[in-house]
Amino acid sequence: MYQTRIRSLFATLVFQIVYIVLILMVSRYAMLASFSEPSQLASHSDDVQRMWTTGIRYDLRVAGMLMVPFALLGLLMASSQKTWKVMRVCLPWVFGLLAFIVAMVAISDYYYYQTYHNTFDVFAFGLAEDDTTSVLANMWEGYPIIRGLLSALVLAFVAVRLVKFFIKEKTPHKWNVGFFVLYVLIFIIVLAIISRGSLGTFPLRRGNAQVSQLLLLNKITPNGFMSLSWAIDDHNEDLSFSPVTKAKGKQLEKALGISSIMEKTPKNPWLAENKPNVVMALMESFGSNMLQFDEVGKNDLLGHLRPHFAEDFVFKRFISEDNGTAPSLAAMFFHSPMQNISHSSAQHTKLSGTPFDVYKKAGYKVIFISPGNMMWRNLVNYLPVQGVDAVYDQNTLMKMYPESANEITDWGVPDDYAYRLAEKLLKESKGPIFISILTITNHPPYVTPSRYHPQPIAITPEVKRHAEAQGQEELNIQETYQFATDAFGQFINAVEASNKADSTLIAATGDHQMRRLKAYYPEEQMLDRAVPFYLHIPKKILDHTSWRYDQNRVGSHKDIFPTLYNFSLSDTSYQAIAGRNMLAVEDDRSRAFGYNTTLWIDNKGAYPMSGKPAFYPWKNDSGLEVKKQSQDVAPFQQARQKALPALLRWQINAHIKGFKD
């Protein structure tokens, strides 16, 4: 009977492996069909083939690893009638549960890519680390949860029925003992091989997913389980800090092509005597991928911000440092490549060289305002540690402006209340003040206050081509985007009409691209990460500083505060890392690039940060699209792309844990 049971068990395991692989393959095909264009794939046919062969190896690895415990347990439990009976009863339901989990991971991975244009990464942990209730509410509203659950349940039911068929008591022809032992050994060896994914020195690893210069193929080669496993590893690493060596820092600076991570603003006696106020707004989803659809009088996405975009400095060849609010906020304000720093083991450690620290030491009052709840990411406790004098969030705003309580959404009160408070603080300030604002309105569920009267919006052909949402939902998204920009524009109007008009710098950028919009890779990969950098500098300050404006200069979040420092502080040292003054008379070539965790740009074009090294030249001199065909990447550029993330991690470890030498 033992032989019969083992043969029945192994047949069941083979079926379950095939079933899991089929689910993951169908998921990969759905992503390939939904997120690629046939014209793209036609010129990458060899890469597509590699994607499938490597992808199936990943699928087999996942399925094999899931089956190993059952194979080993079965070898023991098949020896007894009683334990075998328990296994026969439980196995269909356990494998049904596994099929359900596999299906849900595959479905979730599909919609994660649709939203973030990436498979599961460290940002996925935002579900647990953000306001979980709000995140779940947004998921319920924006995604087909019921349909996904029902699909997964159907696949689980099929698995249960088929496993019951395979695991039946049978009396097949009995094999010779030696042949049976050989069969068991071969099965275990094959199971071990597919669980390892390789016969070589190393198992199938993360680097094996880089099969093409076409980024999509690299993203969907691993399945959701593999991506999730790597995300867990990244998340664990994201929370670890250790001492570093000064020699390593110098080595990374050299590889990046810079002399030092420190810079100093020019000596400017006028600025020293007339320190201006500084306002920096990090705006939710203020992405260039939505702004490209702006049409005056037809699809107005700027509102009262429009005249300021025309009159002031705007850099559009500009990208966010990361692709979520928390990581972009951490990168800009804490110089941290670790988005969880505010609730990590370093949450009580004061960092030097951050914008809060620089302005605090320069004699500024430092303020942080958000219409959201700043218990998010523990910011209400972490910001004061970093030198912020006062943190105002939705709770403060609802007390100051009681009417805002009736307009609260899952994420907070409307943005314009934050701007009203900023305006008030500027008017009342007796000395220089640095105000940072984190907005939240342009976020699911995409609701604007009933008092708001929008400018014309429309679903134009280009909007329709890129929109994930349809009909009224898409119009709501565009109206919310307009409300956010309009509120910021009205704030600028109010400041310009006040007695602080000549002494207030105002800057803004987006934290990441606009969600719910498709991006056609590779030509729109830059646009998919682009955010504008808007900068208002009063004429009186410009008259007392040296500057040159070239709207085609490329940059990213790293360049914002070095620019602000140069127009607000005299003879002041600051940690630039790879950032530079975007309005310098002579651009700093060593730092004249934009960096996003997924993309690098310079005046020549764009370089994906993952996959096989590739370079895509600009499509035209002033646009945001690149050519479809890639070119080779110079070794020096490849070295730079590796050096900067390493340098960012090195410097944060240096601040928190110090030096070994």
C-alpha cells in the first residue's frame, strides 16, 4: 500500500505544479498583452522568447518550493493508514487554498503593475505602513475586488476537485522495489532542481530576470511570488543601518564623477541681510504625464496656476526621485533612500544636512504643513526630531477652519486649507520662515469640495488613449488634479498680493507621476516618471543674484534644495550629494542629470536603472519622449548609475551609525 500511496501523492504533486505554473503563465500573458504594443514586441522577438523560458523557470521554482514540504511529509505519512487518511482528506483543501493564494498574488501583481508601472517592490509595504483603512477603501473603489476574488475561488474549486481525483486510493500494478526506490529518488531530485531553478553554481536569481532592454519584459519575467520575495528582502534591508568607511565614500564620489557631496552657496551680502521666506510644496501626484493633456479652454489642468507657469521658472525635463509619496518625501527632506526612516530604528536620530537642518541653522523658523494626518509614517513625532518647530496637519486645520471637517476624505481635508494656513503664517512672521507643505487632495477617491467650480475639462483623444479609468471617473480624476493646481495658484496670488511678495520664494513639484494613466514604453518612460519643478523667485532677489534660465536643463528632486539655497542663503555649506543649482550661470556638468530609482536622464536622453544597460536618445530637443530604439551605454555611465544609489545609502548610514575608521 505504501507504494500505491506514494505514486498517487506524486501524481497529485505533478498536477499541482502544472496547475500553478499555468496560472502564473496566464497572468504573465495577460500582462504582456495589456501593457505592451505589438510593434514593440516585433523587434524584440528573441527577448520575448527569453522572457517566456526564464519566466517558466521562475514559475516552476515557485511551484516546486511549494510542493517540497508535501513531498517530504507524504513520504512519512504514507507509511500509516491513519496518517494517510488524514492527508487524503486535508490535501485537496490545502491545495485549493494554495491555488487561491497563487491566483490572488497573480491578479494583485497585474493591478499593481497597472497602477505603479512596476511589479511588487518595497513600496508595496505601504499597505501596512500607510493609513491601512484608507488604502483598503481606495482599493475597494478603484479595483475589481469581487471579480478577482470570484476568479480565484473558481480556480481554487477546480484544484480541489482535481486533487480529489488524483489522490484516490488505487491499486495499480505493483513495481519492483528497486524500480520504486529509483522512481522516488528521481522525483525528489527533479523536484529539488525545479525548486532551485538551475543546475549551475547558483540558483535562479534576481539578475536572471534581466532578459531585454525592453523594461516591460524584465518586469514580467519573474512572477508575483518572486517579486514579492525580493520586495521583502529590500524592505528588510531598507530598515538596517551600519557604520561605513570614509574610503568607501570617496570611492563612490569618484565613480559618480563628483568631488564631494558637500557644496557651499556664494557669499552674498544682500541675501545675508535680507533672508527671504521659503515655501516648498510637495504636491500629491503632480505628474507631467497628466499635465501633458492640458489645453486652455478645453481641458484646463492648471487653473489659477496657469499665469505663474507662464511667468516663472518651470523645468519639465525633471523627474521625481522615487515613485511614491513616502520615498520621495524621505529622499527630498531627509536625504534618505530608505522610505521607512521616520518609523525605523533611527526614528529618534537627528540628521545633519537636511533642508530642515540647513534652514534651522541659518536662523529660520521651520514649519511643516499637511492637510493629511501626520501620524502617517510617524511624521508627527519624527519631524520635531529633525528640527521642525511646528507640525500642522488635518487636526489643526479642522480646529482652525471648522468648515473643513465637513469636507474630509479618507486622506484628509482639502489642500486649500493648508495654503490658507501657510499664507497666515507668512503674514504673521517676524523673521525668515521655511514652510514645507505636503498636499493630499489629488489622491483616490478623487473628490473635490462641492464649493469648487472647475474650469472646463474633457476626455480628449489623448486622455482616452492613456486613461485607465473611464467616463465620469476619469473626469473626476482630472477635476481633482485641476483643484490641486488651482489651489496652489491661488496661494501664489495671495502671497504676491501681500506685504511678503518681495521676500518669499515659492517652489513646488510632484511626489510622483499621476496614477491611473497608461504609459507606452519605451518612448514614454521619461514622461512616466516626470514631474514639473516650478519656482517663483521675486524680482528683488533676482536682481541681487546671478542666474541663467534654460528650461531644457534636466534635473530631479535632488536639485530642488540646492537651487533654493542659492537664492535664499549666503555663504552656507549644505549637503548637495548629487544635486546642483538649476539656475546657475554655468551648469555643473558633473551633476547635470536627473535621478529616479527606475530611470536616469541627462541632456542626451534616458537610461533605465534596471535590466540590460540601455540608452534612449531624446525624440526632440524639448520634449519628454525618447526614441523607441535603444543604444549601447558607456561603462562610465553604467558605473555612475550604480554609484549614486550606493552613495545615497552610504551617506545615510554615515549620519546614523558613523564611520568605522
